[in-house]
Amino acid sequence: MPAANDSPQRDVKVGEVVFLGTGTSVGVPALGCNCDVCLSDDPRDNRTRCAIVIGLPSGNLLIDTPPDLRSQLLRERIGVIHAVAFTHSHADHLFGLDDLRLFPFQLGHPVPLYCEWFVERRIRHSYDYCFLTTPMTHSGARPQLEPRRIAPNQRCQVLGTQLLPIRLFHGTAKVLGFRFGDFAYCTDTNHLPDTAFRQLQGVKTLVLDALRYRPHPTHFHLDAALQVAAKVKAESTYLTHISHDFSFRQLQPQLPDGVRLAYDGLRVTCDLTAR
């Protein structure tokens, strides 16, 4: 294992956003499905569960820990995560958390987890072994984690930059979107309150939930997402949390200027200093 005082390799540039996963909760291809998208040879139609990494001045911030996390980080050659922020606690955004276990060796301290109080409660329940006070049988036997509470509309400093958590709604569930400078990430939502639209004013790059063509009770469908994109007026909007409804080659040419389907491995840049 790397010594605690080793300098972890920086593999994401400051201001760079890496899309680790852009798929819905079951991923694409979906198990047992033989539709054209699930059988597609276009790698942009192969969608693991949603997460991004953003390069901040003091390290790599991961947003959410999906079940595909280990393979996503290996694919993108990202060797260290310095902190994690959680949008919410659904399984497709949480249940890769044990893959954080190696990073305390590189950091020399537990991995900070920025989340709301009820997300922390779920983490402590689902991963109770991470918070035992009994001695470990060996170093690294369980992840070393440090939950840090955040709340919507309350700016905080994370890895050398300012994070603004934004209240969104995922059906009746409360979730968080995040804004860093001129970049905002809003997945797993079908309702942005007026406060959220005000907080998104001036963003140049918006990432937005768009599950499928038909309406859904907890996610934006395509037309609803396009309406939100037109209202926010970001220079670039990327659609994520995508099901097997969308073929990249077929849908991308039909989208309005400035709107793109995100795909696993996509990298975009943002200005962290913008307000």
C-alpha cells in the first residue's frame, strides 16, 4: 500500500469534470434486454451507474459512489479520491462506497463524505461496519470515513473551492444538486423549485437528468429536461441518468444546439472561480 505521506498522483486537471457513469439505476445494457441500444456497438451507449469526478484545487471530488465505482475509476485511470459528495442515498448512487477503502492509505486520513443528515443516517445503517469502534484485525479491514454535514443553500468549502448544494426533488424524495463556479450537476430529479433556478443563473455548463422519452414519476423525461435547459440557458447542457431508450447516434442529431447526451468517459472543463 502507498505510505500515508506519499503524494497521490493527480490524474484529473483542476476544473476538469469526468463522467464516470451516465446510466440509469440498472445500467445500459440492461440485464436480459436485447433491444438495439443494449446490443449497440457504440461505446457511448454503454452506460454505467451515475457519478462524476471533478478536479478541485486540493484534490479529486467524487460525486456519489455507484456500484460500478471500482471499474469506472480504473477505466479513467483515476488513482485517488480526496473527498465525496452525495446527491442522495439510493442504491445506484451509494452502494459502491466500500471501494473507498484504499484511499485513506494515500490520504493519511479518513475520506471526507459531504452529505445531508438523512444520507449520513443511511450510510451509517447500510455500512455500519465502517463505524465500529472495535480494533480492526488489520490495516484497511474496513473503510475509514468521516461524514461531514451539508445542507441546501449553505455554501461550504470543499477541497479548496466553494460548493453550493441546491435543493432538488426526486419525486417526493429530497436530493441535492451541486454548483461549482460556472458548472452545475443536477441528476435524479423531476422538479427544480424556483430557488434552484435562481441558484443556476449564470452557469455555463449544466448536467441534467433525462431518463427516457416518456414521463416518469421521479425523473425528467426528455421533453421536460429540454424545457429546463431552455429556461436555465447554459451554454452547454449535458443529459445524464440515461436509459436504453436513447441511442446516441440517433438522438444526438435531433437535440437543440448546445444540448448533448453525456457518455461514460466524457471530460469537460469548467471555471471554478466564476460566480
